[in-house]
Amino acid sequence: MNCVEQKTLLALAREAITSTLTHCETPIYDQMKREDQPPYSNELGCFVTIHTKEGTLRGCIGNLWGRGPLWQEVPKLARESAFSDPRFHPLRAEELEQVVLEISLLSKLQSIDDWKQIRIGIDGVLLSHGYHRSVFLPQVATEQGWDLETMLSQLAMKAGLDPEAYTDQACRFEVFQAQVYKEDVS
């Protein structure tokens, strides 16, 4: 995706959040709806993450698999991240100028045989153990300063498992990569 397309997706995400708070029109969304062409019509796994300008997580919602064209998914996930992430109170209008949006477009998931194959900062990881599942985007471990074992322990705990559960033979891993686009805060 080129720079203009990246900025357009970020603007689409911000427009969705802003329009929800202010009930304003959605010209970017309306234009994409009429055109519905690649890359905006592509169906990809996608996450929209919201941070404060200081870098604190403020919301993150996404799908590992494409569930519709990006021009529909990005605004939907932006709204869910801003207003429906159960870890945070809904974003308020006065916070809007104090947050930075990030979009992660995901590659297809690939199963791996050994957790030691996971590449920190490159691979996002989906951990599955019975009915327990959790995921981290590729940038999470790097942002937190985690090594592989720490990241997997955190991932296991996020899934509601013991920190060492990732070493259990019943634990399955799938990896993916992400193209990450972030709003310019300068």
C-alpha cells in the first residue's frame, strides 16, 4: 500500500470516530462506498489501535481474518476500538485530539510446529490451547521490551492460562505479519 492509501485508511478511521462523536458527515467513507476498488476493497485481517500521544494504549479491536472490504472494516473497527473495547471507557470528544490511530493489516495465519520459530517484532502470534485463545500483534513484544519467553507467558496469561502453558504440547501457535500504519503526530 502506498503512502496516500495508508493516509486515506487512517483518515477513514479517524472520520468514523469523529462522526460518531459529532454526528458529522463521512465524505471519505461515502466516496469509497461509491468506488469500492482495490486496495480499499481488499479483505484482510485488520486491527485498529488507539494510543494516547504519550503512547498509552487506549483501545484495540480487530479481526484476524478479513470480514469485508477494508473501506467497511476500518471504520467499523475504529468505532469498536474507540467505544467498545471492554478494557477502557468509551472515548470522549475532548480526548479526540489527544489520541493517535494505528492500523495493522495482517497477512494470512500460518501454523508453526515449535514456538521457538516465532520471530520477535516480525511475527504476530495466535496461541490456542483447548478453548483458550489470545493474540498479540507483531509490534506488541517490541513495544513492551519483551523477549520471546516473556511475550509467550504474557500471551498465555491473556488467554486465561498459566504463564508456562505455552510450553504444553497441547498449545498451538499460528503466526502472521502486519503492515502497520500510524498517524503522524508531529
